Amino acid sequence: MPWTRFCALLALLLGHACGVGSKAQVNDEPPSDADAGTAVLDASASGGSGRPELRLQLREDFDNTNLIDSTSGAIVDVNRGAATLPVQRILAAERDAIEATQIDDDIELNGLVQASAFTLSDGATFHAPDSVELRIAGPVRIAGVLTAGSGGITIMAEGSIEVPGLIRSSGPVLLAIAHEDSQIAVTGRVETWPEHPNRASDIRLIGRGAASIAGSVVAYALNGQQGGEIAIETYGRISIESPVGRVMTAAQPGGTPGSVRLTSDFAVEFGPDTAMSDLATTDTEFAAQAVSGGAIEILAPTVVFGERSRLGPPFDAEHSGTSVHVIAPDVLVVGAEATIAGGAGTIGGGIRAEAGRVVLEAAARMEGGFGKTLGGSMRIMAAKRLELGRDASLHGGSAACGGGGEVEIVSETMVADTNAVVEGGDGDRAESDECRPGSGSRGGDVTVTVVSASGIDSALSAGHGEEPGRVFQLGPPTSPLNEPDLGNRTQGWIESRVFDRGASAVGLVPRLVDSRFERPLDTSIEVLLSGSPDPEGPFDTWVDALSAQLDPTRNGRYFRYRVSLRGRSFDAPVLDAFAIDLAPND
């Protein structure tokens, strides 16, 4: 990337990776373009003095890695001359390049299809023996049947993607929307059925817009197969609509289910009466067979389970029960009479909720899964407040031939209304014919660590068993409680080698003189500078050069820069170049 050079350029020799800097030396020839991305001394005539005025300038344009000592997470693209982060690209077609496509009959086709809009009409079929990729500049509507082989189905659209019909694939399925005002709306079915025992077929619904599931999204696995995973990741709201919205993985006996992950930068909401893990309404042979769901993870600032909704995977005789993990930095709301339950299995599935606030409305219930050998645990971390409404309950999972699941609560404030219950899971009492004689186990403990509480004394109860569990009410948490981090941001950094601006420049305040970057919404770039009087450091005080507040680096002779980048799932900042005058004369 070319830069305007002054009449003479003096190269600053770089320090080694061990951190030792060296004094600037004069270079007889101006550096070539291959030397771009180095620190240089610009020599220009001073007004009337007849003596050259030395100006030390650090400039980085990422055309090479001459200045760079280390990186983590970031990408230095020397071909492009830029620093950025890895992101999922959504490649829709050019809007004005191609006409709209509507398919009203049956068609068989592999490969790439590009159009300004795409419709597969009701009653029509589109079959790709291997794979198909749709890149659409506008909206997509799949009202018919779209199927593919092991290569899978990819649909990337600038507009919304509507699926009132059926998408079924032996390979992976990807539906992606590029625009923030668009939506993925599934009122029909999206399914994967893997053909190869060792090849999972995942389903991904992603994009900058929202997602609404009023039909079913299911990744299946047959006997002996590894099931695919399901990931729905959007900037906008994810809503599972009542009463038949389903997002789940399932496996026949001998198969292994994949996991489900719902991630939104805004909210995840389950409508009233939603039963997300119930296969009874899906049109498959699985409805009459034993099935199992994989782990479920839900991440969004706000997570809401509507009234009478249920998240409770079925029994799995071969595996540990499904675990449920919810992270909601703002609030987790479990509506009236709603249930969140871990899956039943050899070991009951655990429930883990981390949130700013956790609210269980009247008669809401959260419960660890039933286990053959150990009940599922229940762990709640509410940074600000845990509220249990009238008749609401938190339970550890019970066990047939083992210990009851424990309950652990950590919160700033805990409030329990009338008849609210917090109870450890029940252990076996060695009374069942299935259990080994004398194997009776204890009930689950209840441990509550809060700063302040109201109404909880009568609510707390240890689990029953051959030996009862215990209740522990502890004092304030030993460390401050903070809202959890969703962890859905991409981030990385680049750090330079050590360089020496010379003794004569000590006392001068460096100044940012140029920067070129692209910064999409809700992404960030920091160019940080750290100075030290010693080439070995420490370099532990970093100042943001883009803020132009570099006075703390005044007394440094030796310097390093650090570029810190923070992006989103589908957008990343791009830093093309920057320049810092290390010895300004004004």
C-alpha cells in the first residue's frame, strides 16, 4: 500500500523478538515498496536553519510482517494489506445481475444457482443428488420439497428465507440471511438424515436478521450414527413459536445425538405452550421410538420461556441425560407453569443458568434430570436478583440407584414467594429391586450463597434418601458478582516488536497522524502504544492512539504497538494502516 514519502527516508532498525531495540541508523537509499510497514525517520529541511529536522514516524500498513512480533486471533492479510478477524461470510448474489427464478415443476440439479429472488412452489420438487447452493439477491421461499445428498444444501440470501415446505438433506444444511431487516421463518420442516456413520450432518440458521421457528428443525441419527448439531445464530430475535415450534436433535437407540445452540444478540423467546423437545408432532418414524436429545445451550441478553412452555428432553437409556445451559446477561424469565428439565439418563442432565436476573413466575419449575445412578444438578448464578414466584420450584434431579442431584444458588438478592420450594434431589433408599442391596444413597444438598434474602427459610429443603442431604446458607459471595458474558464476540490482537526512537525524542508526546479503517456497527478497533525507558520493558501501560491521548508515553524511549480488534459473528473491523509521529516538533 503506497505512502507519500519525504525527500529522504531513514530506516529504523527493528529490535529482535526478545524485545531488544536498537538505535536508528541512516540508510543511504530510500526504502522500496517492499519495506512498507516499517518505522522510518523522515528527514526534511527546517525553516531557515539549513540543518535537517529529524522526524521519527512509525507507520504500519500490513503489507508485510516486518514490525510484528506476535498475533492471537487476528488475521494479517499481507496480500490485501490489512488486519482483521475471521468471520462467517454471507455471499448473496448481486442484486441487479440475475433475474428471479420460480420453479413450479420437478427438477434435478447439482451446483450453484444465482437469482434476484427464488421460489420453489407448493407441489414442486428440487432434488440435488449431491449438493446445491442458492445465492439469492432478494427473498427465498421454499413451499415445495428441496432435497439433497451428502453434499448438503446452502441458501444465502440478501432478503428473507421462508420455509413453509420441506428441506431435507443427507448432508449439512446452511440457511443464511445477509440483511438486518430480513428473517429466517420456518413454518414447515428442516431436517438432516446422515448417510455415513462417521459424518455428522449439521443444521445452521444464521444471519444479521431474526429467526422464527413455528415448524420443526431436527437433526436425526440412525442406529450407530453420530447425529448432527443445530446452531441458530442471529443478531435479531430468535423465537420458537407455539404450539409446535421444535428445534432438537434426535437419535435411534445406538445413535448419538448432537447438540443444540441458540445464540442471539437480542433475545431468545419460547412461545406459550411450546414443547421444544417433543417429537410427537413430527412426521417421522421416530415418533414411536426411543429418542434422545443432545446438550442444549441458549445464549442471549434476554431469554424468555412463555407460560406452560416445556424444555424437557426424553429419556435416554444409553447416555447421560441432556444438559441445559442458559446465559442471559440481562434476564432469564421462566413463565407461569413453564418447565425447564434436564434429560433423563444413566446420569441425569444438569441445569445451569447464569444471568443478571432470574425470574420464575407462579408455579414455574426448573429441575435436574432423573438419573439411574445420579440425579442431575441445578446451578443458578444471578448477579443481581433471583425471584421465585408463588408455588415456583427449583429441584435437583432424583436417582433410581444413586445420589440425588445437588442445588447451588449464588445471587446478590434472593426472594421467595408463598409456597416456593428449593429442594435437593432424592437419592434411592435401596428399596428398588433394580438396585444393589445396601446401595442406598443420600439426598442432594442445597447450598445458597447470597448477600440478602427474603422468604427463603421455609423454602429450602434437602433431598431425601438413605441419608438425607443438607442445607447450607452461606454469607455473601467472596468475590463480586458480574453479569455473565455471552462470549459471542470475535476478538484478536497484534503486537509489534520493540523499537527505539532515540534519546533525543524522550519527553516528546507521540501523536497519531494517519489511520485508515472500516468499522462496522458494534465492532471496535484500538491502536495502543506502550513506552518504556528500558528495551526489556515492562510494557504494561497501553494508551489508545486513536484517542490521541498519548501523554503517558512521553518519557518512553522504547515502544511497542498493539492492535486490538473486536468483531461480531458476521462482521469484522478492518484496519488498513496507521501512522504515529513519535517525535513531533510542535
